[in-house]
Amino acid sequence: MKPADSLAAARFNRRTFLGKTAQGLGSVALASLLRPSLLHAAPQAGMLSKLHFPQKAKRVIWLSMAGGPSHLETFDPKPKLAEMDGQPMPESMTKGQQLAQLQGQKLMCFGPQHPFAKFGKNQTEICSLFPHLGSVIDDICLIRSMTTDAINHDPAHMFMNTGSQIAGRPSMGAWVTYGLGSMAEDLPGFVVLTSLGQGGQNQPIAARQWSSGFLPSRFQGVQLRSGGDPVLYLGNPPGITRSQQQSDLQAIGSLNKSHDALVRDPEIATRIAQYEMAFQMQASVPQLMDVSAENPKTLELYGCKPGDGSFASNCLLARRLAERGVRFIQLYHKDWDHHGGIKQGIELKAAEIDRACMALLTDLKQRGMLDDTLVVWAGEFSRTPMSQGGSGRDHHNKAMSVWLAGAGVRGGMVYGATDDLGYAAVDKVCTVHDLHATMLHQLGIHHEAFSVKFQGLDARLSGVEGATLLKDILV
């Protein structure tokens, strides 16, 4: 056998061995059995040795409404649009504009499908289907002038998550954990939870939306399943003994060290670290998912049945993850893609998220955690003020509503505005890059000073086109 063939065979056998011996989470990290202190490893440090600003937010909980929630049935009242229901949209607004599925069709005004009501000290108007959110509106900064570059789901998700429509860029959770590291001792720094809606319009999402991109892979998001086993292969395979695990550890550790000495691949160190984290998760994840010790009043506040896979259950888990030091927690809730039946669809969505969002903010505030936890609610885009099929709305990227709370964000305020028909943001127009820059600022990071060389360019979460810090929404 030629030397090259021998080396290839050795590498193949090594990969085969790794695949077969790593069936249970953390089989490589069983040195912890000999050194229990490894179960309480020091939190991982990030690349930033010094913060650029005083840190207002220690962590982020990002609530992603997948499918594109309509601002016109949630947070942006438009009485003029209601008056013009059934009439043609002014051509001056729509001529030459980018549309998704309504291109070339007759564009008709479609009034808001639900009434709005006033809440809070400042009498902020939001859709009447969200009374629980209305009860905490004084803790919320509502941005009505958000825009995005993308008009179809997948690129829009990529843009909201990574600041680029191009796949392969790091997600915001990966950027944050790369810069700041993790505060968690036995959980990943970036965790993702997903939940399904009841309407049957569950727009697909993909793991690339929480990818680490060109950053080291240890910073990618780890998805915990909402139902069943939260992590596959959480337990060791039947029949695997402690001594067998020790043998696996010694053999794989030796192989990894030898291979690392040969190729100097940083991903090998990542692999070793992830095996250790996986082993730690064998103990930490069951404790995380077991909410039996929660106060019954807390469970009643969220209105969920633990383990039911609902958005409400995930909000409770988000608070528990935040308590345990997870740096970036992202919740996806599907079924906002209302090309038809938006009136009934929004009723379902409101029932699923209204109380849960209120409960999350209330729970964090009661525990003194809202002061240093940034909560963001956003979709990937919004919906048109024109009707689609008579009962729905098409994708729209020129006007959308998002809200933020906690961590030095001004509560009880409305920032920016759209035109009378809700077609375009016209006052204090915000971009996704602005939102990312503001999030990083609250975490103590200057977005322009936080970059990584990639393909000869200084890549940033906030993009190279320029971003504006939303100073007016900050305390």
C-alpha cells in the first residue's frame, strides 16, 4: 500500500471509529467521571477582551414569528386603510415597487381585520386581540418603522438572522456568543427552540438560520426539541458501562491529539470541547426540562402545560435557560404566513403568543432579570395593505412592526411610523442592520469594531453598508 493510501485508510478508520463510539452524548468527555470538577467547568470566554460600552444586556431572548406577521393586524393601526377597504391602492405608492405574488395583479386596499384598543399610560394602540401584551405595554418599545431588504421567506430569515441574504454567514446568536462567550457552565451559549401554530401554514425554517457560518462551529445554535427527548441520544446506549466509556475516551482522545498534531485543525479542539459539553448536558438538560419545582402560580401565568411543545412552554424554558446563563435564546413560532384567511389566522396566533409574551416579560421582571435581558419580538417581514385572494395579504418588506423590552430600552414608547395606508415606513425608518447594531450596543459591543476577516473583507453582523444606533429608544 502506498503511503498516501495508508494515510487515507487511517483517516477513514478514525472517522468510522468516532462515529461508532460517539453514539451517546459525551462519550469523549468521560474524563469527567474521574474529575467531577469538569462538570462545573468555567464559563467560556469570548474573543472580546474588553467591552466597548457599559453592558446593559447580559443576554438576549429573540422571539421569531416565522412566516411574516402583519403589522396591520398586530401593532400598527390604520383607520384610513379601513376607510378605503375594497378601493384601488393609489398607483403612486405601488408603481414600480417590488411585490412578491401580487405582481401584475389589480391591487385593492384591504382594511385591518380586527379593531385596535388603547393600553398603558400613553394609551398606545395595538390590536385588541392582544390584551395581555397591552397590560405590559409600558415595558415595551414598539417600533412601527422597521424595514427589511428581502421579500421571500428564506432570504428574509437569513437577513434577519445574519444581516445578509446569502447563506453561510454567522447568525446573530453565533456572533454574540463568539464575542462575549457563554455564562452557562453546563449548557450551550446559544439555544434554539421551535413551536408549531394551529393554522397549518407552518413556513419551513432551517438550521442554517442559527449557523455559525465562517465562525468556529462551537458557536452555532443548539436546537432543543420542544416535545419528546429534547436532545437525541441524551442517554448512553444500553449496555455501555463506565469502564467502556473510559476506554472510548482514552482511545478517541489519543487519536484526536495525534491528528491535531498532524493537521493543526482548530475544529478538532472544537470537537473535543463539544463532547465535554454534550456530557454535561446529560445532567443539565433533564433538569432544565423538569419544571415540577416551578411555583404553580408561574405555570398559571404562562398558561401552558409543561412539555406540550407550545410557544408558551418555550417561553418558560427561555426564562429557565436565561437563569442558567445561556447567552442567546431564540424562539421560533411558525404559522404566520397568511396569504389567505388572515382574520381567523391572527385570532389563532394571538391566542398562542399574547399571554406567553406577557408572562415572559412579567416573570423576568419579577425576578429582576428584565433589567439585563433584552427581549426582541420580530418576524422576517410583514404583509401588504393590499388583499391577496380576498382574505389574505402578500409578503411585504417596506413596513413592519417589531418590539423590544428590557436591558435599557425605553418602555411605553412608540418609535417611527408608516404612511396612512401602512404601505411604507416614512418616519424614523429603521433597518435590520440598525436593529442588530442596537442589540450589540446594549450588549456592550460597538458594531463597527466587531468584525472578522472573511474572503478579504471585514465581515460584520451589522453589514458594511452602514447602520445607525437607535439612540432614541435607549434610556
